[in-house]
Amino acid sequence: MSARKIIIDTDPGQDDAVAILLALASPEEIDVLGITAVAGNVPLNLTSKNARIVCELAGKHDVKVYEGCDRPMGRPLVTAEHVHGKTGLDGPTLPDPVMPVQDQHGVDYIIETLRAHEAGTVTLCPLGPLTNIGTAFTKAPDIIEKVQEIVLMGGAYFEVGNITPAAEFNIYVDPQAADIVFKSGVPIVVMPLDVTHKALVTKPRNDAFRALNTDVGIAVAQMTDFFERFDKEKYGSEGAPLHDPCVTAYLIKPELFSGRHINVEIETQSELTMGMTVADWWGVTGRDANALFVGDVDADGFFSLLKERLARL
Ligand code: RIB
Ligand code: CA
């Protein structure tokens, strides 16, 4: 089977970094057409820089990185330095990138790429706020029917919110963009906190990354050493939840994951529940199912895949 063509839309972020590394280490399954940075965990200038740092860490200097939107579609930007650190990639000391950022705006790159490819052959993988995707769909509605699938990290239902009592960060930052995406009619696979909180980098798992004894393995271990503080403190969890790598792992081994096709809608009116993913898990609304909402992962299988692939870089 030929590799799936994808655009990674991202706000690195340590977990974004691991997701990008996993994708770049898996050319048989994933063909990364390009990476678009978006403002999210940290401002755009840093997410763009971090995306390039990660590509160079992977030794993939030819990946094209684009800068997209520097703020949400209709709200002020909320960032998450409290989780990811000032740089957004705190933990390892990595060299500044040499590779340039592309001149073309990330939103125009998404539009142009979808227009240039046959319908149903390009998958969008948003790992941060959905601003670039929502903006592209608004600017060029013709591309919506050309998208093969959207596999995104975002939202929460049983796990409830991580930035407010009701909302997960990616959706909360740009609920308007999320509403556009979830109403677009594009087939969507959602990796919410319900599943990502089951993909925890426990100490033995992190020791296994470090024991790879490669620049990548050591950097990933140092990233999770830093990134885990927030969740350990807040949830008492055993380690950092690898949110975004669930997206790229799904493209490689979907059988590691399970969920339900249900209706998911986004709260965009009430400030109390702004950005909540209202997931009709029990099918009580009769609204059409618009998303595969993933609730479970074979965590051991996920981490052995991750370790095996990171060892390739
Ligand atoms: O809520 C977790 C999500 O928000 C992850 O994608 C993390 O990188 C941040 O973007
Ligand atoms: Ca992210």
C-alpha cells in the first residue's frame, strides 16, 4: 500500500515534536508533503522555529515548513508556556534551525496543495488549534471535498477539559475554527484527552527512549522529563501524556486504537463551556455522526511502535 500523503499542522510543543519525529521515521506509511505551523502552545514565531528544529533533529532538512496564522479566527491567542516552557520545546538543548521557513503562507500552502492533488488523496493532521484549517476552508471552500480525512488531536468528553473545566486546549484556543472543521463534512478522526491520557510516558518507557542513546532518543526523553511536570502535578499521572503522537501512530497502526462514530459539536457561544467538544457518545441527539471519537489505545503497542520508529532516526 502506498504511503499516505499528509500535511502536519502543528504548534510544537514537545508532544507535537514526537508526533513529527514518528511521521518522519515512517516513510513506508507516511509521506509528509509539508508542515504548517500555527500559534498555539507558544506564539507562531516559536512554533515555526520549533517545527524546523524537530525536522533537523530528525535529519530531514528538506521538509518544507510554512508559517500559518498567528492568532485564532475570532478570539485573542491563549498560549501554554506553563506546560511547554518559554520556548515551547523546553527540556533538551537543541541548535537553532538552519533550514528556512517557506515564503508562502501556511493557509495558502494548504489550499494550493489540496487543489493540486486528486480528491481524496491528502490527509490533514492538525496537532494544535484548528485556525489554519478553519481559515483555509473559509477562504477556499472548494478544497473541503478534496480532503481525504482529518486526523486531529483535540477535544475531550469523559476526561473533561485540561485548560478549562469543559475544554481541551486545541479546541479552546480556536473554537470558531473547530466549529468550521467539525461541520465541514470531511471524515474526521478525533484523538481526544480520553485516549491521549492513556498514552503516558511512564519512567520505564522514558528510560527506553533514553536508552536508544541517539540524539533523537535522548532529546525525546529530555522533552518528556520537562513536559510531564504539568500532568503529574494536576492529575497525579505516571508521566507525560503523548497527545499528538496518537495522530501519527493512528496513520501507521490504526488497530492500536478504538472508538465510536458519533456526533461531535463545538461550544462557541457560552464563555462557561467555550470550546467544549459536545460528544454524543450515547447517541441521544439523533444528530449525524461526523467523527470517529477515539477512546482507547493499546498503550504498550503504541510505545513499542514509537520506540522502534524513533530508533530509525
Ligand atoms: O491539549 C493537548 C494539546 O494541546 C496538544 O496538542 C498539545 O501539544 C497542545 O497543543
Ligand atoms: Ca500540539
